[in-house]
Amino acid sequence: MATWSFGQSNSNYKPAFLLGLKADIQSAGIANQNNYGQNEMDYGVNFGGGGGVVLTYQMRPRSAMLLEASYQTSGQKYDDTFKFKHFVKDVQFSLLSIPLMYRYQFKEAPGGYSGVGTETKPIWYLQGGVQADKMLSPEIKWRVDGTETDFLQFVLEGGNPNQSIIESQGAPVSDEELFTQWSVSAVAAGGFILYLNSTMRFTLELRGGIGITDINAEQWRLKNNENVYAASRNSFLGLHAGIHFQLTQSQ
């Protein structure tokens, strides 16, 4: 994800661009559930993955800006028993994720590296920034006592303090109506770069993120059964790997 001025002083460094491909696997879910006034439920583990492209602008030997565009899978599973019933809610969706991040590298690349052979010593870095996410094709499955049901039967089962509001609004025509189209998250990562040759880099990092904005559609931001509303936010933590190719020559 980086390129350097090998064998020359920083004062002669020329910025460079790299283009890369990335893939990831992570625990991806929703922090703080919105159950529309129905009892809140126990969380299950949800794994997601994705891949995309990375454009890196190496400004200085230890500083870079990165712009990515990737397709990610996410969701959240809930499973709980209350009101003498067994409730299961499975939320699944995809994201078009566009993070913009700054990276700081703790060391410069090995001096005098000529691209002959392989440099296996990792160069560690930290990075952080913001990420815009567009939600794609959200789908929710609702089950009570093992039988698939619909939104209204699920959230009103056994009583709901928001029943009059929900019945006046009516059930959403599609699951997409329950969510915002776009959201913003804060992201941070730490990892290392391996210099495979003079033009190719490999990166591996641990990256996490938490939503800044609410993913619930404004119409469905209903108070819970304790008369409190809190925003639901995208969240993730996982491993991200990439291979990156230098497009311009530094000097």
C-alpha cells in the first residue's frame, strides 16, 4: 500500500500512486438493536466478508492517503425467549463501503532496496478515517416459535407500547423502508506492509469500525419498552489483506 524513495533522502522524495486489490473477513453486525418496542433480544454472532479496490497516494515516506471502494456483507442475528415464546430475528444486508483513511508508517522502507529478491521484514503502521456505506438489499426474517411470520405479528406479539403508532403507520412495504440508504462510520486499523519487489506490496491489518450515524429510517426510530430510543449503528472487526502495485515511479 506504499511506495518509497529507495536509497535517496526524504528531501528528494516524489509522491507516488498505487492501485490494489483487497479482501476481508470480519465479524460484522449492528451495535444496539431497534426492535420497535418489542422486547430487546440476545445477540448472535454474524460473520461477513468482502473485497474491492484500493487507491493509495503516498505523500511522504511515512504518510499516505487511501481511498477504497468495496462490497461487504453484514447483518445481525437475534435469538431470545420471552413472553412464553421463542423469537428469532435474522437481519442480512450488503454494503457498498467507501473509506477514506490516513496511514502513518513507523519506519521507512529498507534503504537501498533494489527490488531484487524479497524483503520479508514487516513495516508496521496505523491508519484511521471515515467510511461512507450504502446499504444494499436488506432482508429480515422473523420467526416466533419456529414459524416464519411477518413484521407486524413479530413486533406486536404479546403487547407493544408502540402498538398504536405501528398500526397507524402500517407495516413497511419492503425491508428497505426500515433503514437509511447511507450511513457514516469511524474506522481504525493497525497492520504491516511486506515489500515483495520494487513495485508490489502486500498488506495485512486488523480493522474495526463503528457507525457515527443511525442506520434506522427516521419513521422507525421508536422508543423501546423502557421508553428510550438509541441509534443503531453498523459495526465490524476483522482481518483485511491486500496486494498493491505501484503506478508511478518515485525518486
